[in-house]
Amino acid sequence: MNSLPLLVFIVLIAAMFLMTRSTRKRQQQATQMRNEIQPGNGVRTIGGMYATVKEVNEDTVLLDAGPGVDLLFAKNAIGAILTDDEYNRIVHGVEHDLKSDADVVPDDASSLTETDGESADAAAASDDKAVDLGKKDAAEDKTEDAEDKSDGPAEEAAIAEAKADEEPKKTDGDSDAK
């Protein structure tokens, strides 16, 4: 007699047992969580609505979803009980930071270049021009240098004409290259 079919059957039974065991354990945890609901708790329903528990009955829960909005839900519709900090963060946008006394990191790099007011004095004493790190075309850079050195409207017109000459000309799409 061949024992291979018997071995496959035993493995399948064991896999089914493990899957049903984990499912049953999750259901028991959900039931226990729903039985621990108390008035004042913040909850999330299985539909994704956040509310505060107002009253708990045997099979139902009365939720306060806003000023003057009371909703009656089945206990099975409660997906999670939230901590007060989590509920306030999600519903009211209130961030409770345990490190509120710690230094705040700025969003820009100003703190890397400045040191408690000394940089303002250093910048005033320095004759160096601020460096613009933004990208520019080479033609724009040349025309800006020429504009800085220009003394009159005639030179500015010549600079504008030179700038127009540097820009590529638009064509109708006819090309001699083949």
C-alpha cells in the first residue's frame, strides 16, 4: 500500500487546522476588544468613520460623530478602539509631541549657515555679492553681465538685440538635413 496519498491528506488537514486556529484567535481578539468599549473612547468603524462612544448597550453602540449627530451602530461594526492621542491626531489634527521642549529642526538650511545673529553682522561687513545657485542659460548669464555694465538705453537696446540673435530661430519644419 502506498503511503503518499495518506501523507498528503495529513498535511492538508494540518494546514486547514492552522488556518482556522488563527482565524478563530483573531475573532476572539475582536470580540474581546468590542466588549471593552466604554463611553468616551474614540473608535473607528469598519466603514472608516471616526467617532466618540456615547453609550454602550448589549449589541449596539451609540456614537457621537459631531455636534448634534448621534449614530447607532452594531458592536460588530466597530473596527478599532483608538487611544486618546491617536484619536485627537486623526480627528482634530492635534499633534501630541513628547519632545515638545526639544529643539525644532527648521525646514530650510538657514540654521546651517547662521549662528545666533553673527551671520547678519558678517554679511553686512562682507562686500561679496550673494551667489544665485539657480540654473540659468549661458545666454541669460551673458546678457545679465552686459546689463550690469551698460550705461544707457542705447546699450540696453543693443543687448536686447544680441539676446534675440542668440535665441534659436523657429522654422516651418522644412529641413535641409536628410
